[in-house]
Amino acid sequence: MSRRYLPFRFSPAGLRGLEPSATLVINERVNEMWREGKWVYHLGFGESRFPVHPKIAEALRKNAYQHQYLPSLGARELREKIASFYEERFNIPAMPDHIIVGPGSKALIYALLLALDGELMLPTPSWVSYQPQAHLVGKRVNWIPASAEDGWELKLSAIMEAVDEAREAWGNPGLVLLNSPNNPTGRMFSMGFLEEFAQYAREQGLAVLSDEIYGLVEHGRVKHRSIARYYPEGSVVLGGLSKHLSLGGWRLGVAIFPPNRAGAEVLRAVRTIASETWSATTAPVQYAALIAYGMDEDVWEYIQLCTYLHALRTQYLWRALTAMGIRVPQPDGAFYLFPDFQRWREPLARQGIHTDTQLAMYLLDEFKLATLPGSVFGAPPEALTLRLSSSYLDMETAKQSRTIVAAAQEVDGETLMSEFHPHMNAAIEQFQRFVDSLERDKAPQPQAVYA
Ligand SMILES: Cc1ncc(COP(=O)(O)O)c(C=O)c1O
């Protein structure tokens, strides 16, 4: 053992092979470049950046004096509000006693993975943190394959095959993670898929962790439906305030457990972990969340406005990339795009680019485009995928975000995109320059003639 760090010794079990989350690392790198005065178009970080709604900000201010530890499950009044909110907006059974409030849904997913037995079935691609979290708790991950040709659609047949394969290898695939709207693809499940999947999960006795943090950020193409409508007895639904209300830094997430005895038992396990780790979610934030989960008309309208803007900006970027001939599945929700560049495999190889990480570095260095390689989401590196987030461009500062929200109420979508999105349009031009350079390089190269 290396003596370099003694007297500290690291635990190899969970940490080996892990690095800080790729999304946070790219964000820090871009911020560092900005500080050094280097310009970068930030498509690397999925942070919803609209201003805090004034009523919610006011509630936080008024509750600053709330300094007591609240129950590990969360304040009772808040859980009542959350239950009504989910019953009304998501159409799922939700009981206040079967809900826990935590410091972000990320911590709740971690607690669930720690509490529940069984290997984790993860769709390809999946949000960056599920796999490392499983690794940290010593849980095996089985990837469910999908492909760029099918727009990375999760198919029931692929889930069935991956579960069978895991069992044939003496595994114990007990948990399936679903995420819709999806990070990184923006895709959402159809009702048909959910119905069929529910039947299969019930037959096979599979538990489902359903990450629905983007559930209210739907673009209007597909209606968000929770798996808990079709498989209430086996699904734990995760959500929070980070996305539709841009409150990621406030750290408030929720988990809704099945309305039965099993649900109560799983909640008891997660509550135990909560009580032994973070104790309870920050009290003033919970009181402010009473407004966020209340049925306040203004807050609801604001959620609708932010969703409209996410959809407008993301679909705009999707249309522009598609027009350049880049293959990218059309998103149904959230604020992400997941293009692949396999079409230009040869010209890229001539530049020494064989993997998505090399591609992301090249775009950052040569075209000032900060993106994330798809492999951190579990896509094969040679599939040459990138995850782009539309949420940051032209909202780099609080002032710009306020300008966009104000303008959205005055001008139409087209004007908003052409006149209030200089960085988005410039980033699109950079992609065009990149594609043009690949197209030029695709043409047969003139042979050098030596006398
Ligand atoms: C798919 C997905 N799940 C969960 C989270 C974590 O959200 P929270 O802020 O509630 O921890 C994120 C945040 O990026 C996400 O993209």
C-alpha cells in the first residue's frame, strides 16, 4: 500500500474507479475558463436557471427563523401538500405517510439503492449518477442495450433479454431504474410501453425506481405519465424542485412510496438511512416548498412559462442540428439532446478522434463548445455521442435569465429565439462550422504528386 497519504487509508470497496461526477467537473472547468477570460458555449451542465419565483423567495425569507430539526420524513404539512400535488398533477396514488422529503432526489436515490437488494437494471444511456451510486453501495449494474439507430428508445424486449441474461449468469436483477422525461435523451415513455412494462414487472416481481424529476418539463408532444399509475404496488417515484422551478441549489427532493405494506417498509428503511445521515432536510426550504407544492395559481403559471421556454429553446436547437444532418432523437421533454456523429466517423478518425471523449475535448478546444461525452451516460465510446444541455445558453447570468423571462411575455417564440438568444445562435454556427469541416474532409483528398 502506498504510504503517501498515511495516516489516511481509503476504502477501496466503493470508491475504486470513481471520479467526481462528470457534469459537475465540466461545469467547474467552464467556470474556470470564463474566469480566465476565455469564451465557451456551455452546453455541458443541466441546470435550470430561471429566477426563483418571488412568492417562493419571500416564503424562504419569512421562514429563515425556522431553525429546528424537522422530522426525517419531512414536515407533515409539506408531505400533505406533496401528496395532493402528485395526485392532481401526476394522477398517482400518494399518501402523506408514504412520502419522504430529502436533500435532493439524488440523496434519496442513493438511500434507496443502499436499502434495496438486487442488481440494478440500467437503460443505455442513463443519467451519470445512477451507476456510480450503485458502485458506491456495492451493487452490480446490468446495462439494458439501446442504439442510436432506434433513437436510444428503451424497448421492453431489451429489458426482458437483459433480465434473462443477468439471471442466466446467476445474478439477481431485482431493480429497474426508469427515467422519463429522460436525461440525456429527452425522450419520454408512451402509454403503451408503460402498460406493457407494468405487466412484465408485476409478473417478474421487479421493483421500479422511477426518476420523474423532469415530469413537469414536457414539450407537449407526449403527455408525462408515471409508471405508478400502472404499477403502483411496485414503483417508488422520485421528484423535486430542481428542474421545473430551477431550485437545484435549494436541495429539496421527494420520494413517493407504494400505498401498501411493502411501500411502508421500504420507506421505513429509507427513513432510517436519512435519520443516520442527513437527519432532515433544511427547515426554511421545507417551509418555502409549501408554496412550491401548494396549488398557487401564479406559481403554476410560472412553471408553465419555464416549461414553454425549455421546450422552445431545446426544440430550436434540435431543429438546427437536424437541419445540419446530425442524427439526434427529437426530445419530448427536459432540456437535453443526445446527438451522435457516427456519420463522420472517417473524417473524425483522420483528426485522431475515435471516441466520444476525444470528440468532446476537440469541440471544446477548437470550437469553444462545452459538451459531455455520451460514455459518461453509459453509451459505448465509439458510438460518438454527446449530451447537450440547452439550459445554460443565454442564461449565463441572473440578469440574462430575467431578460428572457420578461421577453417571453412580450414577443413570440420566433422573435425570442432570433433576438434574445445570441449565444444559442452562435453555438449553432459553431456546430455548422464543425460539420462543414467534416464534410470538406469527407470529400476525396487530392493525392500529392511527387516529381
Ligand atoms: C435524471 C436526474 N435525476 C436526478 C437529478 C438530481 O436532482 P436533485 O437536484 O433532486 O438531486 C438530476 C439532476 O441533474 C437528473 O438529471
